[in-house]
Amino acid sequence: MGKTQNIDKTKFFKDLPNIGNAIANHLHHLGIHFPRHLDASKPFDLDRTICGKVGIPHNSWMQNTYGSTVDFSRVGAPNPRWEDVTLRKAKN
């Protein structure tokens, strides 16, 4: 199955652009269980919290991935994780 283009019809994180098993598990570990619940999240906070909970070092690529996923949940348009990094940094 391909990645979704509609957040409202998405039930599983793995159906979102840029999300695989590991990140889906991270989001569940944070207590975020449905893709629609990401729209209130801040990528920087997601990254810092998951780093602290699972003991992995900070990785700017992961923050960008969280950022593209949060953006998708807000506007419904997929965005490669490496685009708009400066804008995403400014939002945090």
C-alpha cells in the first residue's frame, strides 16, 4: 500500500509520508496514537522527548522528519523532510 495523501483517512503512522516502523513506534511511545493528533505537536519537542525516553542521541534528520510529519498533519500535503528546514527551525 502506498503512502496516504489525506490525513483524515489515515489511521496508521506508517501510512504517512516519511514514516516507517521506528518512527511510528517512537510516536506511540510518546503517547501519540493517531496521526491526526500530531497537529498540536512541535517537532523540536517530539525529538527532545523521544531522545530522553528511549536514550537515543539528538539527530537533526529526525527532527526534520517529525517536522514534515507534523506539517502534513496540519495542512494535509506531504513534504520531504529536508525541505523548509529553516522555516521549521523558526517555528520551534
